[in-house]
Amino acid sequence: MSQSANAALFRPFTFKKLELKNRIVMAPMTRSFSPEGVPGQNVAEYYRRRAEGDVGLILSEGTVIDRPTSKNHPAIPNFHGDKALAGWKNVIDTVHAAGGKMGPQIWHVANTINDPNYPDPNETESPSGFVKPGEKRGRAMSEEDIADTIAAYAKAAADAERLGFDVVEIHGAHGYLIDQFFWSALNLREDHWGGPAIAERARFGAEVVKAVREAVSDDMPVIIRLSQWKQQDYNARIATTPDEMAEWLEPLVDAGADILHCSQRRFWEPEFPEIDGQKGLNFAGWAKKITGVPTISVGSVGLKGVDFLGSFGGGETSASATELDDLTGRLEREEFDLIAVGRALISDPNWVRKVEAGEGDKLKSFSREALGSLV
């Protein structure tokens, strides 16, 4: 890696009270190592190792708000209740002691329950009672459900700041609750929470952002994670043109989102190649161009061309620092501001230090087996 490329990844980033040593973010990744929803010392040590490995900003695994069916596995951590919040206090204190910065990702999985024993899929809530286009599961949310859910997001955000976290991220991607409201195939509501226009379907997400923004101090950065693709449909798109993307993203920024975390399966793929070609702006690049706010890009960083599906399908993936050339070029051009790294950091807590030192040959490969423990 060249010195200029190295500089692009490792120059500081400052926004409001957030001061990062580099541009690398640990992406949220579900690990399910919190029995009864309470993160223990093993979880704290897992994040501590990434802080010691010089990750600029750690975003936690998805941690759920106080709603009856907000999670789809019993060992996913809660972000409510005295025991869980005490566990998260230990996590952030441990990360800070190691010199790290961190925020929780607050989450509601909607009706994406694939375990019939936890909880009852028929009791789950979603915009219209559909988990996939044409496939019903659970019930449509009432006005009371929606109001209580928005309040639960705000309470989680306030608790995050009270515990000492540096940022808070709202999970609005990948076919979960907020994203289901965005998606016309699942949001079939005929009230003011739905409608044919993207701006209408963005209303629930914007109200969540607004409530979170009001629940925390002005200098506490609020991030929202977004995606075009869904776990239910990898080819789904909310916005097919820049104008549609503006209708989707601008209400979220107007509501108080400070940073947009733009998830795509491969960060190097252009969002609108028909406009700017195969080397054009990616999702985060277009989001920044449209809204003017800082963005985080993410998608298969350091996995040697293996995409989101491939690395979870068995076998190993190989990581190489030389393959970050395209990434660092985009950072140098300020296409986006930060880059999130996911699977590469599951296997190798020192991934960032090795990349900075140019030690691509020492990077550990990711494999599915790595998900079985907290390295």
C-alpha cells in the first residue's frame, strides 16, 4: 500500500464531539453471545480487542429496543432493562479504557423470525404483516404500536448517551422494521405511514430519527444505517434514480440524521452506472452528493472479491491489503468519509494495525467457523 493510500485510511475524522484516529469503522455484526440479552465480560473483551487494534469507531452488533418481538434470537443483546444496560456500561467503559470509541446499533427485527420457538412468529409486528412480498407473517402495527416503538428507540438512544457511548446508530437497513416501512413491497399501508411516494414511506424512519435526535444532546452524532438490498431480496431497491434517493434520504437528514451508513454488498459497485459509468459513485458516494452529510461506506472490504453471500456459504476467504487500492482511491477523492469493515474484523482484531503497517501477508482469513466464538 502506498503512503498516500495509507494516509487516506488513517487520517483523523472529527464530527461534533466525535474525534476518530482513522477512517475505519467496525461494522455491526450479529454475534448472539449475550444469554438472556445481557452482554457479559466476554462481549466487553471482544470489543476491547478491536479498540486495542486501533479501529477508529466500533459499532456494536445489533442490540434491540424494548418491544415484545424486537429480536429473533434469545442471545441477541437487549438495550433495555437494568441487567443489559449494566452489561453495556461495562462494554463502553472497557472500550474507552483501551482508547476506543463506540456506539450501539439499536434495532428492531420486525417479523424476520425464523425460529418457531422464539418468539411466536404470529405475534411479530411489521408495517403491514408481510415478511416477504406476498408472504404474510405476524400482524400490522397499530398507531399505538408505532408510537410506542418510536418512544422505545428514543429511550435506547438516551440510555446510550447516559452510559457514555460516543455515537448512536439506528438500524434502518436489510429488511428489518424501519427498512420494511421504506420498502413499497412490504409497506402496503393506506394511512399516513404508507403511500406510493418514497417520501411518504420514509415518514416512520424520519420520526424515529427525530425522536432519537431529541433524546440526545446536540453534539451526540446520530447515524442511521440504510441499504437498498434486503435479506428477503438481494436485488431490491428503494431508489432507482438520484431523484428517488433524494426523496428517501433528505427527510432522514432533515429529521436529524448526522451520518448515513450506506450498506451495499460490494463497496466498489456503482449505484447508478447508467449515469456515471462502472467506476461511478457507490451508494455512500451518491448519498453524500445528494445530502451533503458525511457517509460511511461498507461492503466486502478485505475479502478478495468474495461477496456477502460467498463468505457465509462455507470455505475460507482470503484478505489482502493490496486489494484496498480502489477503496483508498475513493477516500482520497472524498467520495465518502468513513469505511466500515465487517467480516475481516471477526477473525482478526488487529486487522487495522496490520493494514497500516502494510502487512497484508499477515492478515487472517475469514471463515464461517469464526462465527462460533468471540476471538
